Amino acid sequence: MFGTTLRTVATTALRAQRIQTRGLASSILYVTNLPKGTTEEKLAPIFEKYGPVYEYHFPQSRGEQSYVNAFIKLYSGDLPSTIEELAALPAPSAVEVSDVAKRGSDAIAELSEYDFEGRPMRVGFAHKNMPDAIQFHARMTLRKAADPEFAANTNKRQNEKGGYSAGYKDGFRDGLAEAQKNASA
């Protein structure tokens, strides 16, 4: 009897600890056909009913487009107060990943063709399941701050290749090639 009670208490404590230290799961929605001049403040009341939003990003328009696009990052979990705490979060649980993906799907279903300031919004997934993308970016930010050479090389690759992720992909490929070369030597 005492052993069963002790196991139950220990299991409950572990469960509570996992909930307190869980990571952030995220999904990124791509929203297009927004009128020029659209801001985070205008979109927040529409998207925040699908859960907390980590970031609104408005990429620069190309040419003379009559509309703007936005990337909206939904997340689940508890947002820590510092970037160091954010970078140290473990990966989120499968339940949290599926929760944020479902909320993203709900937003897409309900907001596609939603009339926003006279224009029908188009909403879709840019990335449905990004289990620890927020933590990854926090770790990269800290690494860039601590290692100026790494930051310069990453920025250089991004500028040369012309893309946000090109620097990360090239860095990963270079690191993998170096590790393979060292392993064979």
C-alpha cells in the first residue's frame, strides 16, 4: 500500500515537472492577399483566438504588389522570460506538437477567404510542425552573440546565397563534411 502511494506521488511529481519544463511547439501560418499597411495590431485580434502568437513577420514586398504577406508563428507551451531560458527548453511533447498543428488547421479552415478590410485573406501552412524552431532560433541568437566569427560567417553565407536559411544549410553541410573527413582520418 505504502509503495503504491509513493509511486503515485512520484509519478505525479514527474508529470508536473515535465509540464513546467516543456518546450515550445510551433506552427507557422502563411497569410497572403492582405491590404498594404496591414500591421501586427490589426491581425492580432483575428489570430490570437487560435492561441498565443510568438511572432508576426511581414516580408518585404516585391515590386509593385497591391498586397502584403505575413508569417504568423503560433506556439504552445509556456514562454520563458529570458532568451537563455528559451534556448535551454527541451523538445515539446507530441501532444503539444499536435495541439498547435490542430489550432493552425482550425485557423486555416476558418480564415481562408475571410474578408479582411475588403480583401479575401488566403491562409495556409508555411510549416505545420516545427517542434523546437523557437528554441533553435534562440540558441542561434545566443551563439551569434557569443561567437562573432560564427555570426560573420553565417551572415556572409546568407548574403552570398541570397536566402535566410542558406547560411544554416551551408553551415550544416560544411560541418557534416568536416566531421566525416575527421572520422575517416
